[in-house]
Amino acid sequence: MILLIGPSAVGKTEVANELFHLFHIKKVVTHTTRLPRKNEVNDIDYHFVTKETFLEMKKQNVFVETTYYNDNYYGTSRKELGNNKVIIVDPNGKNAFLSLKDPSIIIFYLKADDETRKKRMMERGDSEENIQKRLKKDLKWFNKESEYGADYILDSSKYSIEELAKKIFELYHAHFQNIK
């Protein structure tokens, strides 16, 4: 499984989509309580659920990991895990997956400078208020410590989304060759 971590607007979702288009790596569909963005589809991009439903699922131990980020809950159900899949998580999610000690989970930390990230957020239609809020919150959530445990660290501003997806796929498969 490919695990992607990084602050807002480093290209995680686009890379996950490109991995599917180029290599048929399926995106793990996680649950969230946030509202869908323009062009997002329920049960394809996320399982969009109410806060009440999410908390009940959490109580029933449905999730491998959950987190609360930007005023919304996110969680990965156990039934979604598997090889040739990609998942996007935050530092808490990464730590939950690290605790599984599963050598088939390869962690990629994606980063980009704040100016690049701000431009990307503007292009996807985020409000100025939300952009500032995310940049500020990401300073706390994503730092050198959040890179800990990553198998690979990549600067997404140095690659196109297609190049980044190809690099991740190449490293993912090389990693498995090295552990055999």
C-alpha cells in the first residue's frame, strides 16, 4: 500500500488519481465529515458521512485510524486496506499505520513551499480565509517530526503530477524488490 502524507495542496489527491490512471493503483476511499468540494463524488472521492455516523463507526472500531483536521473527522476503515492501493493521511494517520509494522505499507512524505501551496489552493477555489487557516494549521501539523517514519520524502514542486506519480510508483516497486 502506498501511503501519502503532507500538508495541504502538495498534490496528494492529484498524485493518487494519477497513480490510478497510469498504473491502476486504487485509492483507498476514506470516510470524512467535511462537505464535498466541487466535482467530488460520494463513495468515489470519500465516503461523506455525518459527524454522528462517523462517531458511531469509531465507537464500533470500524477504523484503523481517525483524525480531526480542519474541523472535520477523517478515518480509514479496516476493510479498505490492501496491496496496490494508495491512501492519504495526516501525521496521526501515518503513526497509526506505522504501528501496524506492515512492510507492505510504503510511506511517501510530499512537501512544497508555501507560495506553491497557496497558488494551488487558489486554483482549486479555496477562499482566502481557508487558505490562511490551512497554512497556519499546517505549520503545527507538518514539520520535520512529521517526516519521521517516511520511506521517501519528495518535493512536489519539482515534478509535474504525472512525473511525481511515476516516481512514486517506481520507488514503490523498487522497495518491494529490496525486501524480497
